[in-house]
Amino acid sequence: MTGVLCNDIHSKLNPTRVARVLRPASEAEVVAALKKAAGEGMAVSICGARHAMGGQQFGEGTLLLDLSHLTEWGELDRERGTVEAGAGLKWPELIDGLHARQAGEEKVWSIRQKQTGADDLTLGGSLAANIHGRGLNLCPIIGDVEAFTLVDAAGVPRRCSREENAELFRLAIGGYGCFGVITSVCLRLTPRIKLERLVEVTTIERLMPALEQRMANGCLFGDFQFSIDERSPDFLCRGVLSSYRPVEPEREMPEQREELERHHWEELIRLAHDDRAKVFEVYSSFYLRTHGALYWSDTHQLSVYLDDYHSQLDHECGTEVPASEMISELYVPRDRLVEFMAAAAERLKDGAVPVIYGTVRLIRRDEESFLAWAREDFACVIFNLHTEHSEAGIATAAEAFRALIDLALSFGGSFFLTYHRWARRDQIERAYPRFAEFLRAKLVHDPDGRFQSEWWRHHRELFATP
Ligand SMILES: Cc1cc2nc3c(=O)[nH]c(=O)nc-3n(C[C@H](O)[C@H](O)[C@H](O)COP(=O)(O)OP(=O)(O)OC[C@H]3O[C@@H](n4cnc5c(N)ncnc54)[C@H](O)[C@@H]3O)c2cc1C
């Protein structure tokens, strides 16, 4: 069979055979690849680190441009606090590179936010999904972007910012690769500071008042990791609230502190599958021991990601059907969070799709991107659901996710498009009222459909009738 079989890293539920893969390492190589593809009438898909889970980065039969080699650096502007960085750079490379460029300097500029739970995600992929981290007062990453260069369907590089090609700026951030290849990004930075972690075990009812109190006391980051034991009254209710407060720069950073190492994560993941009551005990007691510990504002956002952990787990458990965790992120108005979590617990308590991990975070409204998911200051609820890779297993998980989306919508909320493409059309239309307009704008900017992914093809079909 010709072509190259690709799949996403985390869910492994998107096997797609692309015609071939090219790895351009400069803007000039991207331009040349797109001009050649246009000459051959070839559709192009675009990938970074392959973590999106709805087929956004691959298209059957397409030429796949893997942009993870676009790692060139431009200017670090210490006056404005910005850096020009290649779209293929992953967060650890970006953070390390920023530190190396400012070695020995008193004020060190670094990133404002990145995703939690995985680090090896590219800047291009992060813009394309308009990602967020665990900032308590931040809007999605569009707020951290000054400008970027996008090579469009005609193979022409265009600088996009709020002043220049402003429509493309708003479309391509959160546009899932439908409008072109982002080659380089001018990212807004923030001075790196020391933070103290504050930890308490609390309940969902007390969470919003506690977070408001923490924010009033200056905390900049935080999340609430809730109990996943569906047999306990604590399910989706009791959790570990960690928040991070700036401290005086003179405070000494410890050489060593207690960290969750790879083997701890392996154990926690195994427990999350086998003993969901115990995992909370182990996890919360670790976090409580770190109350008062100091961290840097950039590196505390990094975390351990265990590559391919589920294959190992499947092997150890001797399961016949492989499985992985599918993620979903639901958004609800903050004053409806308690009701939403109670209703979600009711829906998930039968354990048909076990919750393996979940958190609550906050987001500030995004007033800029075309397909904004943060339509208001929402609470964000993340569920990792165990999904068996059988027809029945996938159907059960998809049904659970659709039910959770219905719940979020019933409270005036929304959901993230990056994790799967199981939402119904009516759900997409309610969460993203401009989705049909988004598809039309894609055709205006890319009339020949040069950029195609399974995700875009799916939505083109779904919205084919008016
Ligand atoms: C374990 C895990 C944890 C996660 N945690 C978070 C989180 O905390 N917060 C959050 O917001 N998201 C989170 N995500 C989602 C993740 O941030 C997005 O799926 C992101 O798009 C993945 O980036 P990537 O580099 O892997 O891109 P890919 O998966 O390769 O591509 C994703 C999209 O970006 C497009 N793209 C990639 N590079 C470019 C480029 N150079 N130019 C134009 N388009 C491009 C692709 O076409 C595709 O549409 C998580 C995902 C996983 C698997």
C-alpha cells in the first residue's frame, strides 16, 4: 500500500494514510512545497507535534507538511518583551532557548502560558487551536500573540497582526490549519518570577469563592484536580486546589524539592485505572506536602508526559482491546459550575466510561479570534475518559462526550474543538455560532481547498446543507 500511515499521539484514534510527508525547515521551503503542491493539484495537510485528537493535522491522500523543523529564532526584544520564534518550536525548547539567550541577566523574559499535561506541543499547533494553560486571569493564547507569518494557499508569506491582514490573524488563530502554514510567531512574553504554591483540599461548592479569594490575594495560576472515583460521594466534587502566588524575588529557590517523577506518574496512571479511590489519596497527599514550595512562573507549567503509556498499561493488564484516554474540555459560566459538575457526575457515575483524570481551570473572555471558544469568562472542565478502541467502546465514549456537551450547552457553555469530532451539528452551531461563516471564510481564502484535513472534510460534510 502506498502512502504513509499517521496517527495522533495521545488518543491514537485517527489513523490516516497521507500520500507523503515533507519536513520543511524554513519559510522558503514551505513556499516551495506549497507552490509545487499547487502545480500538482495536491491537497496539503499540516502538522506540528500531532497531539490534536480530531484529525485536524492529517488528511487522507494529502501531502503532509510536518512543520516541527521550523525552529529558527528571530529577535528577542527586551524593551517590548517579545520574541520571534519558529512555529515548530516546542515549549521546552522555547523556554530553554529563552533562558540561554538571557543567561546572567537580572530580568529574564519568558512565556506567559502553555498547555498543562503535555509539553512537546509546537507553537504553530498551539496557535491553530488557540490553546490555554492554567492562568487565572488569562485569555487564550491569542492574547499572547503580537504577530505571525502565514504562508497562504497561493504560497505567499503574509505577516498577520491586529493591524496587518487582521482578518487572517483572527481566523488562523483557532483556525486548525485551514488558512495556511504559520511559519514564525512574535510572542508576547512576561518577566519570569518566583511563585509559591498554595494547596488545599476543598469541594466544588467552595471552589469559585476560594479561587476569587486567591485571585484577590494576587494568585496568577491555579487549578482544581477532582476526585475520579465514581463510587464515592466525592466524585467530581472533592479536589485539590493548587494556586500560585508571586513572592519576593529575594526568596531563595531550593536546589531540590519533592517532584512527581516519571515512576510516580506511571503509578498514578495505573491507580487511576485500577483503584480510583486510592489515586486521589496518593495524589492529594503529594500536593499537600508541596504547600508553600517555590516554583518559577514558566517552568512550573511544564509537566511529565508519558509517551505511549496506554500500550504499556494494556500490555500489563493483558487487555484484549487496546484503549486510550480521550479528552474533552467543557466550558460553563462560573456561576453554573456546581450545577454542571453535579449533572456530569450523575451522567458518568455508572462508570461505563471511567474518568481517568480531570481538572477545573479558569479562562478570560477572548474578544478577538473568529472561532472563539472562550466566549465569556468561563470555568473550564477537563475530562480524560477511558476509551476502548472497539466499535462499541468508541460509540460509548462518543455518546458520553455528546451528553457532556449537551449539559455544558444547557448551562450556556461551550466545548473545545481540538479533542474529537464527535459533536453534532446543532451542538457546534450553539457553541460556535459563527462556524458556518468560518467554513465560508476558509473558501474565500483558500478557494481551491489546498489545505485539507479529516477534521475540515468532516465539517464541510456536516454543514453541506444550509
Ligand atoms: C495530553 C494533552 C494535553 C493537552 N492539554 C491542553 C491544555 O492544557 N490546553 C489546551 O488548550 N490544549 C491542550 N491540549 C490540546 C493541544 O494543545 C492542541 O491539540 C494543539 O493543537 C496540539 O499542538 P500540536 O503541536 O501537537 O499540533 P498538531 O496536533 O500537530 O496540529 C494541531 C492543529 O494545528 C495545526 N497546525 C500545526 N502546526 C501548524 C502550523 N505551523 N501552521 C498552521 N497550522 C498548524 C494543524 O493543522 C492542526 O489543525 C492537550 C492535548 C493533549 C494530547
